[in-house]
Amino acid sequence: MKKLKHIELTHQEWLDALRCPTPVRNKKKYRRKKKHKNKNYNFGYNELLKYITIHLKDDSKIKKILDKKYLDLNDMKILNNKCSGIVNLELSGNAKIKDNKICFNISKKNTFLDLKTKIPNAIADISRDIVWHLHPWNISLDYKKNVPNFFSYEDLRIAVNFPTKKFIIFNMRCNNPVIPCVYLVKAKKGIKKNIAKSVIADIYDDIYEKLISGNYDIDFENIKTRLDSVGVYFNYLYRYEEKSFIKFLK
């Protein structure tokens, strides 16, 4: 039987000896083929509208509004108060001011229902100056206990990320307790984003805890002051007043 030779290796030679070729289908190179290539898990805009208007006895009025090229403030009010049934209708789009009136259009391509998560999605189109978003109910809250809706953390954070844009958040109307139905948000140029986001998160957590515990005494003027101190201009409306919209957006 032959004796094994004793060889001394340097550290680099030892590392080189341990090297081995990567597999042919490594994570960087190999791309898995999609199963069910033509299967679509999302409802498109038209299918979504049929689904979310099932609860209405007469949905013709809603469908006429949604078919319009441009919507006025009264149309938005109807949508905000009526489109909350089996699935909440989340819509997004852009707006413009023309002849001292505000006109809204719906980004139909950006609206769909994800059947995997069962969550309606509305991706904001940031290409225009004024962006609006409608969510009839804040799904992050306990809506089964009739907790009222308010702005979400993401609704305010987006204004910080895009300080040159103006954002309108339509909220589901709530009579008891009385909660604002519209929030208007914009941020100043050169805003310190991390500080502003931290303040927004604290405000959101405070409101969330109050509403969950049944305490509806929310000081919106204090919220306005706190946000203004970090460069976020925030306004809230209890009515669909066109003058107030235009004053803030101009």
C-alpha cells in the first residue's frame, strides 16, 4: 500500500483548491418558465365595475358616470358614497382646473382587482400635476366594527416623495362620527423627507389607536400644524366645495 504524500499548501492555494464550477442553471442565469402563461389573475376595469356594483339595485347612474371622459365634483361625490359594496372600489386618476372648475379623469388602465390577494388596486399616474385617489374604506382598519375611515400613511407619504405634485384623497362620507370626506395634500420643494415621513407615521398611529378604541375626538387642526412644521401642506374638507379645492390646488 502506497503511503500518502504530505503536501504543504499556502492559504491561497487552499482556497483555489476548494473552488468548483457553478451549476449550469444557477440563480443568476436561470429563469423559471411561467406556469399557465395565458392565465390572468386580475379582473380588468370593465369586469371590476360589474363585480362591485352588484349590491346596487340600479347601477345605470354609476356606470354612466364611469363612462364619462371627464367627471365633475358632484360625480366624484356620488362615486365616493355609492361604490362600496362587496368589494371596495379604489380608483385613481388625474385632475385639471379649467374655467375655475375642476375636472377629473379616471386612469382606467391602472385599476384592477387582484384575485390572489382579493385587494383592489389603483396605481397613481404621477405624470400630471394633480393626482387623486379614492378609497371608500380603509382596509387597514377594522371595518367590521364600523371604524370610520381616514387618510392612510401611504396617501400622505406619496406627497413627500413627489413634492411638485398635488394630491386629492377622497374619503367615504361618515356622519357619525363626522370625519372629513376630502383631504388635500402637497409638500414644499426641498422637504426633508425622512423627518416628514417620521411625523406622518406618528400622526397615523395616533389616529389609528384612537379610532380602534372608539375615541373619535381627533384634532385635525393640530395635525395640520404638525404637518406644516415639516413642510407638508395639509387641508381637510367636510363638504365638496369647489372653491376650497381650487384655492388649495392653484
